[in-house]
Amino acid sequence: MALTGVLRPGHAQIRVLDMAAATKFYGDVLGLVETGRDKQGRVYYKCWDERDHNSLVLRQADQAGLDFFAFKVLDKATLEKFDADLKAYGLKTERIPAGDMLETGERVRFELPSGHLIELYAEKTQVGNGLPNLNPPPWDLKNSERGIAPVRMDHCLMYGPNIDQNKKIFMEVLGFYLVERVFMPKGGPAGEAAIWLSCGHKSHDVAFVVHEQPGKLHHVSFWLNSWEKTLRAGDIMSMNEVPIDIGPTRHGITRGETIYAFDPSGNRFETFAGGYQPYPDWIPTDWEFESLGPGLDYPQRKLHESFLTVLT
Amino acid sequence: MYQVMLEETGESFQCNEAESALKALARSGKRGIPVGCRGGGCGVCKVKVVSGEYSQTVMSRAHVSKEDEANREVLACCIYPRSNLLLRVIGKLQHVVRR
Ligand code: FES
Ligand SMILES: [Fe+2]
């Protein structure tokens, strides 16, 4: 598959209540690589095997949650085209100048009907993954095994209203396709209660669940290469008394192996492995709301109350 | 070790100075306060401290205003007892899918 248009999730900026506690967690426990701090006091991280300068940015604030979630697009011409297409679709866009975020080019920002800020950008300095480019070993002792050490920032699940309108924007303007969905409860209004969208060959790059309050974060997810690594992540979380929400278990939806847990400010994150590789021509997989239990936690078949209620 | 009591149920559990009231509740195996993020971010564990002294860590302003704080309406995952405590649960889990 030729990957053009939107390439992948690029960065998430998360609000934290206590930067010292947050950096200890994201740096030492999750084991991300710190790549910089800016004049505003924001702290930048990447996962060890990511090439670009940053994929997670922390900002100290008086409430937790997600400032914005961004996708990297192929090149500057693609960025210009998406900006024009978003405007033609009827959305307002804003340009954030290059350099506002460290080592990051100009960003095009717009607000989704669900109240979330989404950004697109084409340029971010490639700092590499710490391995030589010529004849590299498969991993290194410095960062690949330090803490949980996820491979990449993988996707984001956001909660808010109007996810049907979000879906149209992602599919009709940004070229995503629908991989899986959950229908609304029977006996109520028709429609989708949750959607999983992909811009490439992953089970999802972004997902939405319908919720009354706009702009809510459910989780930012970090990719691990195996179920074994997921169990290892669970052990490291417990050693460090990281509050776990759900798992280790397997989602029915996307089939991914997962742990949901919380950072010290209460923002949920996920460590995620497995799943499957869909193609854009596939018919989406459907779930009834009444089967959200196994969709969320396949072995336990349990609709954990926190899934629909605990958000930042 | 202090005693923390929930007003509605009369349920009580032990809590030391170094653990949050919510963590102690979970450790005791008892129920009564919704357990969410345990980091002061999600707001589901909100309680009113009816009586007793406590220290606190930072809580999201989205869920605890300055007035709430002055009124001893705080997040159970962010308070640490300095005496026996009596708590009234005020946090509620919100329904999200319109039915
Ligand atoms: S459990 Fe989330 S604020 Fe206490
Ligand atoms: Fe996820």
C-alpha cells in the first residue's frame, strides 16, 4: 500500500497537574526518551524506536486532559492541500508557526465537532532511534528496555459529542477509513456510539466514543511488540504502584492486547500490542452496544464501568 | 493509623498518613467511593470531608474549584488523613451514551 496523505499520529500534548511527578512517570516508568524542554516549560518525549523528535508533549496546567492530538502528513504540499480541503469543507483552520513546538514545522489546527483540537504538520526533525543507520542492531541497551519502553505512540481515543460528524471529516477530507464501530444501544436513537478509524494499515490511528461533554480524553496509547511485553508492562506498573484501570487483557474490538492505566495526573494511557492489519477496502466490523463488554475486555466479557465514566 | 468513615453507609476503614483515603478504601476491599484515575484528574471520587483534618495533593480545577476546596469538597484520591475522617460521597459517575 502506498502511504500518502496522513501518514500517522504525530504528537499528543497532555496537561499534567505536577510536572515533577509526570516526568518521573513518563521518563522512568513508561520509559520514554526525553528530547527537550521549551521556554514555556513543556517537556518533550519520543518512544525509543520513533525517528521524529517528539510524540508526547507535557504541559503543566491546573486541570488534566488533552490539549491537542496531531497527525504527520506526507509533505508540505499535502499540508497545504489538507488546509484548503478542510476550509472548503467548512471548518476553520489556524496556522501555528514553525518552532512553536521544538523541532516541529508549521501546524494546521482545527477543532472537531466533538470539541477536540486536531493538528496536521509535515515537518519534524528526524533525530533517529538511537541505533546507527548502517548495519544496526535490532535494539539497544540504553532505551529499548528501560522502563516499559513502548515502540511508538500509537493512537488516541477521544470522547465527545457529534462523532458522526468527526467520522465524515476523517473519512471524506483526511482519507481515513472505518475499521470497527459500536452501534448505539437498542431501543434508542440509531447511530454509532464508537468508531475506530485508520489512515494506513493499523487497526486504528484514532477512535471516538460518543459522550455529552466535549473535548474529553480517554487515552493515549503506546505500542508494544508482544503480549509478553504487555505482561512485562503490567509488572512494571505494579512495581511502581501505577494505578491500573483494566487488564492486562485483550480487546474484542481491534483484538489488541492491552492495559489501561493512569498517569500521576489521572490521564489514562494504554500499552497496546497485537490486533490485526486491515485494508481500506474491508467492510467494517460491527459491534452491538450490548456486546461492548466482550468488545472491551474479551476474556472477562465485562463492560467495566470506568470505560464510559472515567475521563480527563 | 486513622479511621475513615463513610457517612452514608457507616462503612469504615483504616488509613495511614502516607496513603490517600481512596487508596486505603481500595486496599481494604470495601466499597463506597467511586474509584477512577486515582490521580486527581477525573473527579469521580469527590467527597465532602464532614469532619477531620487532612493534607492534600494537587487536584484538577475542572472538578474542584477554590470554593469547593474551602468548603472541604475534595477528591478522595488526593487527601491524606491527619485525624479520623468522616466523608460524604458527592462524586457521581456520569452516563455518557444518550439512551
Ligand atoms: S479517582 Fe480520579 S480524581 Fe480521584
Ligand atoms: Fe486504545
